[in-house]
Amino acid sequence: NVVSLPPIPSPKQDKPSSVSSSSQSSQSFVSSIPKLEEYLIQNDAILKPGSSRDARTAHNKKVNELTKKHKELLLKEEVDETNRLAKLRGLDFTIRKKLLPQPYGDLKIPISSTDVYQAPRREGSLRDMYIDDWSQIAVCTIEKVASSELKKLLHRMNGDPNWRDEPWFKGGILKFKDQTDYKKIEKLMHNAVWTKMIFLRHPFERLVSCYKDKFGRGNKLYSVRMTGNRSTEMLSFETFVEMISAPNSEHQNQHWRPQHLFCGIKKYLKLFNFVGNFEKLEEHAQLFLKGTDLWHSYGSNGWG
């Protein structure tokens, strides 16, 4: 049986009006950290003409160390500024790291799923991530792992009055694939302020759930698509698995695509702040909302 979250009621309050003012403040922010060239000069990273080979080697080592430290200072300053603006909006990201639990703990996370077909390699792709700038949250949605409920939450956070509608073919929430600046995306994924979350599910249970959903209830649509025969009978589960697991199978679909091929999980999993377990969906959804200061507005009367 597919586990689903209870209906989410309308939020008690709108997003604070201070959002616009904080956005204006961020536009006028000026970094107090000098540019790299000036920073190197301030720290005596200057190579004199005619320096010896050893001196050049030592100089290069010092430049590399200072460059790394400069990047760290810039990131810290960005995090501090983001936290300052967040507090103006009623959010406090500084406590997220303390509040966000890791439901999986030290358990091995089943990201590999059943490698049931030879899928194109998309491990580094973040195109399945949805982002909410206001709450500074990035959500990875995986089909058959509460993706519809997570999208409804995002629509609701964006103020969509029809957020309860099924989100399958509905736009309106920002997705990474809509972004053209990949460096900006990489920077966001490494930004300690942003919360990156994902729910994972046991791969066998996900595959069975997919079969029941797409091939159950007398629906022959996918059976016809996969066989090319309009008069075909309903595919059995055994035949379905054989067809999608065959070498170089053409029967690829996001609903049974292995989980490790979503959101660049193999590359970026360590950057996710929250990894929830689908088998404990309601409990872990509540933990996530409480850990991100969003429980009162979006979960206290509906989730958990």
C-alpha cells in the first residue's frame, strides 16, 4: 500500500511582509572582504623578481593556502548575511543543523535501488531538485517516494490557492533544470545555510508500488506502450521486471528509474541535510518541518 500524508490545511499566516525589504537589503550588501589580489598582498604573498626555485615553490604553496582561506571567508560572510536576512523574515537557519535529525542514522541508505535497466548516466544531474528561495530549501522529488505530496507542500509554500490539486503536470514552482547558471547551482548545494532534503524508499517496495499504480486497476496503457500491441493482455509483474531489466532495455521511465539516478545523489548525497525514510513518512515529514521552523505554518494542523 502506498503511504500518503494527511491533507495539509491552509497556512495560519502568510509569509512575512519583510521578505521584500530583506531582498532589497541583500541587493545593497557590500562584502567587507577584499578581492583575492588585494588579500594576497595584505598577507605578503608577493614573489620578488629573480626569486630562487625554492622561493617560487614556497610562494605558490602560500598562494594556494591563502586562496583556500579567502574562499572560506567569503562563504562564511555569505552564510552570516543570509542568516541575518533570514531572521528579518522570521526564520532562523542557524538552529537547523541542531534541530534537523538524520532519520536513517548510521543505517546504509538504499540509494542504488534495483539497477533494473541500463539507464543513461545522470548521477551528476540536479535537474530533479525543486527550490524555494523564501524558505531556503531544496527538495529532491523521486517518483513513487511521496513526490506528489512534497510538490503540494512546495505549491502551498509559494501561496498557490489550489495547492491541493494533483501536481503531476502543474508548473509554478522553481526547478533546478530551469536554471542556466550551473555554478550558481553548485554554490547553492554547498551553501551551509540552504537545507537540502530527500526521501528514499526501499527499492523493491518502490518497484512493486509502481507496478500496482501503472499496471493495476485494469489499466492497459503501459502494457500497450511496452509491447506495442493494442490487443495485449495486462503484463504480469514477472514480465514487467524482465522487460525493464533486459540489457539495453528501451523501457525506461522515471517511475521505476533507480533512485541513485535522481538529483545527482551519488555525487551530492553528503550535502543533503535531511534524508527521510518513506516507510516512516509522516514521522519524518514532521521532523523535517519542525527542524526547519516551518511546522507551525505548514504542519501543526495537518502533518503528523
